[in-house]
Amino acid sequence: MRRMQLNEVILRWKKTTKALKIYEQGYGKMLTDCLEKRTDGELVNFKDPIEAAAFFCLVELMKSKNQI
């Protein structure tokens, strides 16, 4: 998978974030920010952009919880 495929998901999620309640929009921004940092090298093992998005968002969640 290439980064440009993930960009479609990022764009949809950004639009959806705007539709969230004000107090939830920060969470949507954190998710899209997380995905924008990803590179082609990190995406090489994925075929499905939604799977990649979910994986990297969950990794960020675990990092924020400091669980390893």
C-alpha cells in the first residue's frame, strides 16, 4: 500500500471530524494527525488503508496509555 491510498482515508476522517461535537473534534484531529505522520515504508505490509489506519491509531492509543 502507498501513502496516497491512506490520504483518502485521512481526508474522509477530517471531514467527519468537522461533523463531531466541539468537544469531540480534538480526538478526531489527533487521529488524523497520527495518520499524517505515516510513511510509505510503514505502510508496506498493508493492503487495506482502513486496516492500516486502525492499526496506527491503536498503536498511538497504546503509546498514550504507556502500555508495552
